[in-house]
Amino acid sequence: MRLWTLQAPEVVAAVRSSGLYRARWDLISPNWHPAFRTMAAEMTRRGIDCGDAPPVWCWPGRGLRGSTVRRTANALLGDHEWAHGRWLLKLDVPDAVTFATSYAVWNDYLGYTGGFLDGPEQMDWSGQLTSEWDELQVTVPELRREWIIRAKPYQPDAETAARIAADPALRALSAAGRSPSGGGAWP
């Protein structure tokens, strides 16, 4: 399945050096752990082993439509994440290790498990979209070198870059290094 994902430079460095990256629980907000653990458990139930790691989030498609990637990136990433750096990874992942669900339903469930009472008590795993604005999200247990078709630095839009440039703390984060060891785009 062709997928794309946005990842931090250290994720790219890990895949480059070891051939494999598994997400880490300490990088996920603690109030999201219950929902993420439920997602990992459902993946395991379906024969997709995440081990002791949370899943990695991806989006279906080739990542060729710049507007789709930009809209998703701007919706998901905060200025501190942009300042740290992001890479666009284009993937070809075996279908057997992919799990597609509704992004809107997931966010409702995530909100409920995080303490908002108006969400669903159970996650709907069907992957059925709920509106014309809903999209599929695809989770995978890990990132593997052999799945990466292309990886390249993905820059923030001009407005986000200007906010980063105007904020001393974000500038320092950005200056700390945005490129994984080994340099630019690959393979």
C-alpha cells in the first residue's frame, strides 16, 4: 500500500542507521495513551504486531498532492514540531501490516478517552468515513528501510516559518539541527 507520513529527523536517522523505527510511548501525551494502547491492541488482534510500541501514523496515497500534504501537516503539527524539523516519507508498505480507520472517528474516540464525555465509548474500527471531510488514516507497527521509497525534508509554509523566525525559543530549537545524520533526501 502506498502511504506517506511526516516524521522527525531522529526517526529518519534511526531508520537510516538500524533499518527500523518503532514509535516511543514517552513521545505521546499521557492522556492519549489509553486510546493509542487500544489501537495497538486492535492491530494485534488483527495480526499486526506493534510489540510494546505505539503505532506509527500514516496517510494513504503517494504524497504527491502538495495541498493534501500541506493541509494535513498544518493541521497536525505545532510550531515547535515544525521548528524541530519534519521529513516527508513516501512508503510502500505490505498490506498485511496496515490498518485503515476513520480519522474523524479516531479523533472523537481520542477525545473521549482523554476526558471529553461527548465522544464514543468504543472505537469503530470499520474504517467507514463519516463525512465528506473525513479521511482514512493508516497505522503501521513500525517504519522499515525497505518500505521507504523517498524521504526528504519537508519545510513549513511561509507563515509558520515567519512565526518560528520571530520566536527566540523556536529559533534555538530550529538551530539545534533539522537534518538526520547522513544529510539530505534519500534513497
